[in-house]
Amino acid sequence: MAPAQRFEAVEQLETQLRSAGLDLRLSQLSNGRLNGSLFFSRLGPLRLLRLQANRRLHVAGGKPRDQRMIALSLHPHSSALPLRAHGTRIGAEVLFGLDPRGEVHLSTPERMDLALLLLEPTSLTPWSDGPGGLDLETAPFRANLLPIATHHRVALRGHLLNALSFREGQFIVGAGPPPPLPGRPEGALMPLLAEALGHGLELQGAPTRPPARIALVKQLQDWVMDHPEEPISLETLCQQVHVGRRCLIQGFQEHLGLGPMAYFKLQRLHGVRRALLGAGPDTVTISGLAASWGFLNPGHFARDYSRLFGELPSATRAAVGSPGSG
């Protein structure tokens, strides 16, 4: 079993996630050098990932079409800025990411500890009660969020943490009572997951409407991605979605934790970084590349770049082609 993979940039994490079958786009939303780990394990019929990171991230992209996804926060305490999926605040007692028809649209808190389970839609049938058992292809699982009872959440978190630590040969103190792991750890986890999902369907109320303003946030994210080098102003963004400044600012603050101009500035800093990483060390100048992304003051650009990524753009370019940079 491979140990946890460390990462220090969103590009490294994207590569690691692709190796696990997840094609996702990531952006760093808070300043400072990113550090984290991704651990992948196969647990019987489950593929289990644990993602830990020390900076706020935005995660977007498609879900695997041949498997179903179930996510659960493993963090024991709530953060000042919450975890949000499609703009909806994710509490501790929530499984999310279930709707196979949608895409991933996740904003994470500063300290993230997330479990992600991937499984075949009918994998839980042998561990579930009732006619037909649990089939994640059926209509009840078309909602993206499913509430679960507190005792189910505590038990799931404990089993997941200890199953992961079992695979790495250590026991995590404080994770709760260790599950029975007599050679088949999934034998304890699968019935518990089936029970939590089944009970969650009973707790589930009427489908909730998407949070206010999330649609315009997504629309502008797509528009800016399609126009990476076009000048941006708050007035331009308001015109694209036909709303006022206050509505637009509130929408981005609610769902991403920062204003629209600050968010898209980060996106363009990421654009410069990816261009630097993809170019040969002698093929572009940093100032020319920065200017093409709208950063016309080299000193301000270098300051903002260093504040976000924890290194100067010259250090990023110098790392291209160096040992271990892949």
C-alpha cells in the first residue's frame, strides 16, 4: 500500500487526483504556501481517498460516470469559513457529492480534512435491508446532500480514520473506538455506510432550492475562464450577469469567501503560474507573461504572486525542469 502523497501546489494535487481517476480543476484561495497530503486506498469494493490541505481551495470538475461519490468532512471542528458545495454550507452531519448528474463545485475551509468514497452503484445492496436494497442509481440519491444522524457521523468518521490508519500501519488517537479489522476492514464499514444512507433518506426533507446568487457566481466563473486575458472590471462582470454591484459582491463573499475582483485576480495569478510551469525557462519573460494576464506593474505582480504561492515567480520558473519538479 503506497504511503500518502505530499503536495505543495495545486498542480501537483491535480496530477495526483487524476491518477486516482478524478479530473478536477483546483485554485488556491488563501495566501501562503500550500501543503497537504492525498492518501488513496482500496477497501474491498470501495476506493477511499483522504485529502488534507492547509489552505482554502476551490475544486471544480466532472464526477466519474461509472462510479458513485460520497464525501464526508473528517475535520473534528467547524472552521470560521465553512465547506460549501454548490454554495450550500456543509455541516458535520452531511454526506455530499451524491448526485451523479452534477459536477463538483466545492469551496473548502482553511484546514480541510475530507474523505471521499467511490463505489459501484449497487455495492451497498448486500449490506442493506428492504426490497431491492440500496441502489445509488435510484431517484432518492439524485439529491447532492444527504443528512445523517450524529451517531452515524461519529461512527463513520471513526471507522474511516482507523481504516486509513490500519492501511498505513498506525492507529489514530482520538478517532473513536477502533472498528473490527480482521483482514476485511470493509466488513465493518459497508454495513455502517448502508445504515447511515438508509436512515439519511428518512431524515431527508423536501429538495432545497439552490442558494441565492450561486448561479451568477458559476456563470461568471465560466465566463472568465473562457476570456482569460480580457480586461476585467466590476462593471463588466455586473453587465455579464445583469445584476448590481452589491448583489455580485455578496454572492462571491457568500460562496467563495472573497469578492469577485479578488477572486478573479487569484485566478489570473494561477494562470501566470501554470504558464510559467508549462514554458521552458528561456522561452518567456516573467514581466511579459504577467502583462499578458493583465498585471502591468511588475513590482505589484511579484508581491501578489509571492503572497499567494509563498514563492517569487522567478523561483517557480527556476523550478521548471529541476529534479523533482514533475
